[in-house]
Amino acid sequence: MGVAYPEWVPGERNHHGFVHGLRTAGMFDATVSRIREMLEAAASSGCGRFVLSSEMFVEHEVPIWALDEVFAGHEVSVLAYLRRPDDLLASAYAQLVSDGASRRSAPVDADPPPYDASYATVFPKWMQHFPPGRMVIAPFDPGQWPGGSLLLDFAGMIGVEATAGLVLEDPRMDRNSRLPAVLVEIIRQANALLPMTPEAHDRWVDRLQAMAERWPLLFPGGTGSPPPALARRCFDALGEHLGSYRPHFRAGFDESFLGCAVTG
């Protein structure tokens, strides 16, 4: 049984356009029609699984209630990953600073942080519509992934064998979160001081990335971590919600990597 991973926008790996269409009243009907055409094409080619992936699914405006209508006649499952709060905050901060559309200029210790690291604004809404078994939460922890690969871990969750000719992660796939902290700080200062188009901003990021790759000893990897007090509050906030998330954890989920002080 095959797996379909359609291109919503030619050349794009994600399905942000699908989510945007669901969230936009004037685009909803056309989005539903297009996704149904894709589902029919996948089924006619022998694909029994149809995968959509987008970080925009965590946005508050996504009409979760509409998914049953959109995928009428199909079984829908939701797969999500739970990440350590400090890792999530560092990655979110670096990506927002490096994103030409957002150009964040707030420092890493800004409070409130850019993302809700407790997932309390995201998971409960999805859990209301998708009970355990239909919504599965997996650990964002390389130590629990086959070969340390997120792609192989996800592939295994949707029933794709590791021998199926998968192309492993592009080393630039998560380039923003992997920029060294000192270079992220340079971009943050530029965001605050320089008027730049998104294209010019992207050129800045590309040049700094090239510098980091060319002189790794001068620019050791790793993003800046949030201050200990802020990180601790985020750890504790996640710990307060773990009890409600656990029924959705996939089998064998080892939550020790989360480092939460509260686990009730």
C-alpha cells in the first residue's frame, strides 16, 4: 500500500497553502475541492495513505472542526511531536529572527517567549476532536528515533519501511535553527536597524550560513538558550499539562528527555 505526499505548491515540501486555504473564507471551498481531487488521484494510483504536513496546523485559526468535512469518507489521524521547552524556544527564536517575513528583533530573553512551549494553546484543541489512537504524540528526541533520524521516525509511524528508498534530511532543511547563536544575534540587530526586503534578508541569512559552514571553528553550532528562569517556567508549565497529554503518547514514549520538574 503506497503513501502519497502531494505537492500543494510546485517545488514546496510543505502544505502551508492547504492550511492557509482552510483558514481563508474565500478559499475554503476551492481548497476542499482540490484536496478531494488529490485524494481521488492518490487512491486511483494505489496509495492507501495520504500525508499532509505543515507547521501552520498549530495556528489558532485552523478550523479543526472542518477536517471531518474536508476528509469525509476517509479515516483521519493526527501525528504530532513534543519537544523540550528549551529546545523549542531556542529553535523558534532563531527561526523567527532569520525569517524574512517576521524579522524578529526582540532579544532571546523576551517574555513572553515567541512560542507556547507547554503546548497548552495547541494540543487540547486537537485532542477534543481526535481521541487517543487518532491523535498520537511522539517524542522530538533523536535518542528515540531510528538512526537518530526524524524522517525515518515519521516514516515508521505512517507505515513506510526504512528500506523504501527514502531520501534522508537535507542538511539545509532546518538551516535557521542551526545558525550559531552569534550569527542569529547579528541578524537580530540587522532586523532592528536596517530596512530590508525579504529577499535581501534571505541573502543575509545565506551569507552568514555560508560563513558558519566555511569556518566552523570560528562559529560553533548551537542556538542561544533562553535564560534559566524563563526556561524553568516553561518546563514547569509543560509538566502541569503532561498528565492530559500522556494518553496520546505513542507506545514506548520516554518522557525523561523533557526534563520537567512537575510530572503529575
